[in-house]
Amino acid sequence: MQTMILDILFLIGGLALILVGANALTDGSAAVAKRFGISDLVIGLTIVAFGTSAPELVISVLSAIGGSAEMSIGNVVGSNIFNVLMIIGCTALVLPIKVERSIMTNEIPLVILSALVLAFCANDILLDGGSANVISRTDGLVLLMFFLIFMRYTFAIAKSGADAGGADAEVKQMPGWKSALFIVGGLAGLIFGGQLFVDGASGIARAWGVSESVIGLTLVAGGTSLPELATSITAALKKNPGIAIGNVIGSNLFNIFFVLGCSSTIIPLPMGNIGNFDMAVLVGSSVLFWLVGWFFRKRTITRLEGALMVACYVAYTSVLIMQQG
């Protein structure tokens, strides 16, 4: 019992440190970038997007190094499913989301592409007749190449001044010493908090008899997606729900191309219990994201469509729990 309480405290304390650290790192880095004359748009599309994905990066890399590959992969897959179905769904419930045409034709298809690329990388048995499904170092390098292409595209958009779906950043101005303190303190919070979080989540999985893949797909994924959820709901309450779109798109692309790319380049990641059902839900949620924005009501995600997306996430989580039973 005492061990379980300690694991829960590690989980909560680690998550708190991660969220505080990610926020401090983002604010400090953005202030430095602003000092060097980098535009708000570029800061929003890069530093802020990276900052909200920093929890996933830390958890996935530390899990991979610690031999918890299923938690590493489950974290990314679960976070991306959570981002689309829960964050977009909940935001649309608060306020319907108007989606720009350029986002429908350019950015959301990239989210679908990232899900398909991961599904292909995760299917060694089906596609190559391999003995196990593993995201190899080669797969990781391919994902990182996609990430570089995405970054090149991002800077091209910023340079041309094209609309990025509300990705502009509100940058806090601060002295140089304070920026450095925020960056160093944020990194320390991410690393130390990440280790606590992984230890706590692994301990809970062992105590409950639940696989690390399910813990990664649900508990860890939801916890590390809190920055995106908080940002999106706050934006909706401020009558600017379009920020949620750019937030989710940037985070999902970072998660697959950069987070999994880095993790699998460090050490190959066996898929374990994370299978094609989870990959199908990942791809399907991305396609649903595109469909509800494009077809049903003039590029607006309505409250009814938001409720549908939330219901899909609840159904997916229920299936995972029943499979454990």
C-alpha cells in the first residue's frame, strides 16, 4: 500500500515538474528568440510547439533508455489520439472551431501522413515478414527526415507570411539572466520530473497488473497532453478556438516525427502490445479530424461533431480497459 501511494506521489509530482518545466523552458526560449529578432509566428510554430511537446519527448526518451519501449511508443500514439479526439472535441464543445481552407488542404493532411508513416514503420511482420514489430534506428532516422521537411515547410510559411491557423505566440519579455534561469530551470524540471513520472507510472502498472502499453496509451498520454489541453481550452474561452487547431497539428507532428524519431534512433523500440488496432485508431482519428472540418458544415467543427470525437475517445479507452480484463 505504501509503495502504491509513493508511486502515485511520484506520478503527480513528476507531472507537476514536467508541466512547470515545459512552461518555463518555453517562456525562456521564446524571450531569447524575440531578443534576436525572430518573429512571433516562427516562435509559435517552433519553440511553443516544441514546448508543449516537451513532456512527450522527455517521457518517451527516458522510457526508451529505461527499457520501457511500450510506454515510450504508447505515450506518443496515445497523446496524438488524445490531442485530436479529446482536445479538438472538448474545444469544439466550448466553442465551434472555424478551420481555414489552407489548414484543411495543407496541415491536416500532414497529420494524416504522419500517422500513416508510423503505421508503416510499426508493421515489420505484415510488410516484411519480420519476427517482431520494431521501430528501428532506420525508421527513427526516416522520421527525423520527415521532421526536417516539416520544419522547412514551417519556415517557408513564416517567411511568406501565410496564415498558420492562429499559431502566433504571445512572448513574455524578460531580461537575459531571467531567460537563462527559465531555460536551465525548465530543463531541470523536465528531466527530473520525467524520471519521477516514468518511475511512478511503471510502478502503478506493475501494482495493477496493467501492461505498460495501456498505461502509456491512457494515463501517461493524457498527463503529457495537459499543456495542449490547457492551451486549447483557454483559447476557446477567449473566443479564439482556432489556436487549438495549430496547437494540435504542431504537437502531433512533433510527437511522431521528432519524439519517436529521437527515441528510436537512441534505441530501437519494440511495439510489444501496441498493435494495428491502436494504429488504426490513430489514423482514423486523423482522418475524422479532416472530415469533420471539411465536409459537414463549411469548415466548422461544431459542438455535435466535438461530442462525437469525445465519444470516440471514450469508446477507444473502454476497449483498452476491456482488453486488459
